[in-house]
Amino acid sequence: MYEVTLIPGDGIGPEITESTRQVIEATGINIKWHMVNAGLNVYENTGVLVPNDLYESLSKNKVALKGPITTPIGSGFRSINVMLRKKYDLYANIRPVKYISGIHSPYKNVDLVIFRENTEGLYAGIEEKINDEQYKSIKIITKKASTRIIHSAFKYASDHNKEKVTVVHKANILKLSDGLFLNTAREISKEYPNIKLEEVIVDNMCMQLVINPSRFEVIVTMNLYGDILSDLCAGLVGGLGVVPGANMGDHMAIFEAVHGSAPDIAGKNIANPTALILSGSMMLDYLGEKEKAKSIVNAVNTVIGNGQWITADLGGTATTKEYTNAIIDLIK
Ligand code: NAD
């Protein structure tokens, strides 16, 4: 039996985590869920953002499925998502972006994986007031963090027979910090002679992705660029509702969708749970349950391909629950 921490989160989080839990259980896997919440909902009810129970559960289970958590904009508390990634050193944010047949999109051949550095960059959260009209933010890039995310990307490319890793940077302007990241990629690429290193400046990368995304296989980049490129890539394959993700460290993994808490559609039973369901499939794969992981992907592909039970973001009329049930029926 596996023990997994389940964090429902805010906004659409409780709806899509419930869908995902049901889909995972339909595979027949034996999981004991430790449900512990954190975030805005919890804060409003208890005055605590992250209860100790959550830290205890994560430290014990070392695997979690997490719904999105709301972060106030401009003021208020700092992101709990970022805090968890840093606290548990979940340095690799891995986001596979793959076109699912049936989704309306001009791009039918997208199949790439983004490796986003997850612990530093501008997300180090070092901001300072100089005076009322001047503030500064500091971007931290270290050799250690750059090395391990770039290694992860190359190892993935090597394990999956990919020919190329694309490093995305702005080292023409940020010569020292982005320069370090780029030079580290050049060094590490020498350990993988069969994999080509491609270097692309981030602004050009946005254009290249829109013109011809199918030419990319594995993308490795710093924290903020990875965040922005992930949403861009999600837009290529049908939107945020379909792109999963994993926050991986050496000793813990938290699986969550790329998207946020979508407060505009929360509580309406219309959110698309696909991104979190596919994150759940990544989790089963991580746990070594390859067949069960694949059965989820196959069911998602079939239901979306069929088109009868798809949610509004993909042009359908099905509710979150109807879509979830269609997947569960296929798995069973
Ligand atoms: P968002 O991803 O929540 O939503 C952007 C748009 O995409 C919205 O129109 C939303 O309705 C739509 N959308 C997102 N997920 C969807 C789904 N599953 N099905 C259908 N439509 C979906 O981004 P935002 O509005 O910028 O952020 C809202 C909150 O989420 C903010 O507080 C932000 O900080 C937080 N956030 C959390 C995480 C996380 O927990 N990892 C990630 C990103 C944003």
C-alpha cells in the first residue's frame, strides 16, 4: 500500500483533486490518502497558512498530489507553492506538453518536456525597497542549482532517446547570472555526446515555439522563464487545463498541474481536471506503477479524442464530474 499526501488547495483545487483521486482509485491501486490542506481557504478559517500536519505528512510520505493554491497579488503572504518547493528542495519542475488528439489546435505535433529550475532565480523572493519610488528584486543563479536541473534534463533526454536539449536564457543581457546557467549547460552537454545542445534566447524562444513547436524535445531553463514558457506551451495544446507537472527533488516529489486556482470558474463543476489527472498518472509512474499510469493516459486520450464528454475550455459542454466519470468508466 502506498501512502500519499493529498492537498486539495484553493479555487478549483478541491474539485479537480477529488476527480483525480477517483480516477487513480479506479486503476485498482491501493493508496492511503493523507488529506491535509493549506492555502487561502485554510488561512481564512484558522489563521494558519500551512498547518504543521502538512509538514509532518509530507516528511513521512515523501509523495504528494497537490491542487493549486492561491497567492495574493501585489501584497499579502508569499507563495506557499514556492515555499514548499524551496523547503523540500524540489529543484526540478518537470512539465510534459503533449498534443492530445481531438483538441482544437493548429499544432498537432507538439511533444516536448520543460525542465524548469524550481528553487532560485527571481523566485528567491529577495526584494527590497530603496525608497517610495524605487524597489529592487535580486535574481539568484548558482552553479549547484543550475547543474542539477541541467543534468536532470540531459538524463531525461538520454533515457528517452531524445536528440536535443534546448537551453533557454538571456545571457546576452544578464551576462553573469544567465551566463553561468548557459556555461553550465555547455559543460554538462559534453557528458552527453549523443545529445545536441541548442542555445536559444528567451524572447526568440517564444517566437520559435509559436512558429514551430514540434522542433523542440527537451527544454531546460531558469525559474521565471520556465514559468512563462510553460503557460505559452499550454496554450499551444489546448490551454492550461491539460498540462501536468511534477516538482521533483532527490527525496520527495509533489505532483501538480501547471495551472493555478482559477478563481473565475471555482465551485461551478466546469473546471477541466485533465492536467491534475495526468499529474496523477505521472505520480503512479514515479511510484513504479507503469501499467496503471498508462491506463489513465489511455483513458484521457480516448475520452478527449471521442469529444462527447469534454469540458468547456476544450469546446465541450460536460461538467467536471461527467468528464471524470467517462474516464473512470473506461479504466474500469
Ligand atoms: P490560473 O491558471 O488559475 O487561470 C488562468 C486562466 O486559465 C483562467 O481563465 C482559468 O479559468 C483558466 N484555467 C486554469 N486552469 C483551468 C482548468 N483546469 N480548467 C479550465 N480552465 C482553467 O492563473 P491565474 O488566474 O493567473 O492565477 C490564479 C491563482 O492561482 C493566483 O493566486 C496564482 O498565484 C495561483 N497559482 C497557483 C499555482 C500553483 O498552485 N502551483 C500556479 C499558478 C498560479
